[in-house]
Amino acid sequence: MNTEHPEGRGAFGGRDRFSNNFDFLRFVAAAAIVVTHAYALRLGYVGIGLQDPFVLMGQTGLAVLLVTSGYLIAASWESTASPLRFAWKRFLRVVPAFVLAIFVTLFVIGPLMTSLPPAEYFGALFSPAGLATIPFFENGSAIGLFQENPWTYVNGSLWTIPVEVALYGVVALLGIAGLLRRWGAILTLAGINVLLWMVWFDDPRMAKIRFTLYFFIGASLYLHRERIPYRPVVAGALLLLLGFSTLTPYPAVAGLVCIPYLVLYAAHLPVPYLNNFGRSGDFSYGIYIYHYPVQQVLIQVTGNALLLPALCGLSFLVTLPLAFLSWHVVERRALAAKRISPAEIVRAYRVRAEALLPAGGTRRDAARR
């Protein structure tokens, strides 16, 4: 997932990125999802129960990422001068690395791992049916990928990215309307979400829509941070409740009650090593967007012969360098452009276009060149 750190004073008085543990928590959450997907992809998701410890671990990891995202995106909105600049910052954080991951998956991994001849692969990729599934390719067999694997998805993690972008839009719309700080607005959205969760799906436990509640709760906890005390005794009680809930049919409900508070309590513990965890880079987004196709490649190459510890270990061994490169080559450089406003980019484009005009030419002439 893809969040940034709050700018300015945070809920617990932190003034900068390294006054909290968000980097560490996001890294651990992404790692939990890597393990869960390794487990599921080896088995093909068949026979895995909703109470399976590995499933609960992955769901907790995703919940942590969304709570963090809601909290920090609300902070980003409040610290941003305009909706346009907010959208520009969100674009820079999400899209460049996302597009590169799709390119690597479809134009590097795809041609190497497909069972189709190159011409057929690209024909299938650019067919109407193939284009309709980009960027997710839930059915990799449509382009000859991972057909012999227990599960044919190419990158099942990416479904959360457009969902999260839509949530950024919700924050912006509420902010523009002056409703963001009103409890009623967030509670209304949460209520609609719960209704969809319970009614839209035959088995509500399977409804992915419930995860957006974590984002809304995280945003609310930031917006009303001055009124919410974070105490060890409360965190301990919620941790016990969360643990006991795994023995019941309702861990998803307990998670919504417990996880947001626990995440923010843990995020601001004064542990110097954890505060400084991200000084070499924030690799959680890169891990999240690359690990799934990496695991599918490993399963295909080894004929699904790897035991879970080996698959997890190799997944990290391959994914971490990709995440490192994603951060240092793409994400960090893109974020450096946050200081440039969209209006400045438009002005620069116009100046360059006019410089290319021949004497007496027009901008339309330049556009044709």
C-alpha cells in the first residue's frame, strides 16, 4: 500500500517522519501479507478457512496498512494548500511505482514465463479481453501465465490500489465540502459501508469492502486525535480482546474495534530503533506491489515444490531488491516533485512548446510536430 507521513505536528506531538513507527508497522504489515499469499498460492486458496491463522495474519496486515493510510491521508489533506496539490501529491505517491510494477510484470515477467509464443502472448495481452483485465490480470491463463500453478492470478494484491485511490477522493470531497471533521459524515459513510458489507455478499465474512472501514476509522482517529487518549491499559485490553476473537466466528468485527487503536498506539511508542526504521527507505509499497508475481514465478519455476518457509524466504530475497529499486529509483524521486505545483508544470510545458514554434507559428502547429 501507499501512504506518506504526516506533515507537521502529529497526534502525539511528532514533528517529522522519524518521530513515529509508521515505517516499521507498514513494513511488518507488508511482510505478513507476503507470508499469507505464499501460503495461499501454494495451496491455490483451496481448503483455506476464514479462521485459518495465515488468513487472519494477512487480513490484519491489510487492516494495519489501511488504518495507517487513513490516518496519514487525513493529515496530508489538512497540511495541503489546495485540492489540486493534494491530488498531485497522491498521484506522485501511487502512480509512478504502480505503472512500473505493471510494466515489469507484463513486459518482463510475462514474456519470460508465458506458455504462449511471443506473438500470441502480446496478441492476447492487447486483445479487448486482455486489456479489460489490466492491471490486475486475475486470470493469468488468459495470457498463458501460471497455467500450471495452483492459482492463476498474476498480481492479486493490486485490487486495493484503485480502492485506496477512491478513498483519497472521498477525503478530498469531504474536505472541500467542509464535512471532514464532522463525526456524522464519517459515521454515515461507515454505516453505508456496513450495510453493503452485510447485504451485498452472501457470506459477509468474505466481503472485501469491509476493509475500507479501516481507512475511515484511521482518518477519524487523526481528525479527532486531540480527544482520544492512548493508554497502555486500553491497548492491552484491546489486544486481549483481539486474541480471544480468533476463537469466535467474529474476528472481523473485533478487528474493526481493536486494530485501529492498537496501530496508532504502537505507531507512537518512543522506541528509537523503530522510529528510525525507515531511514534507508520506505519499502512497504514496493514489497506490496511486487511480491505476488514473484511468488507465482517461484512456484512455476519449481513446480510448486518449495515448502512454505523456503517460498517465503525466496520471496523476500527477490522482492526486497525490487522494493529497494522502486523506492530509490522511482518513489523517492517522484515524491521530490511534490514541491512542484501542477500549474508550474503546465507553465513549463507552454514555455517549451512556444520555444519549439517556428517564427509565426502557433501552438497548434507545435502540437502537430
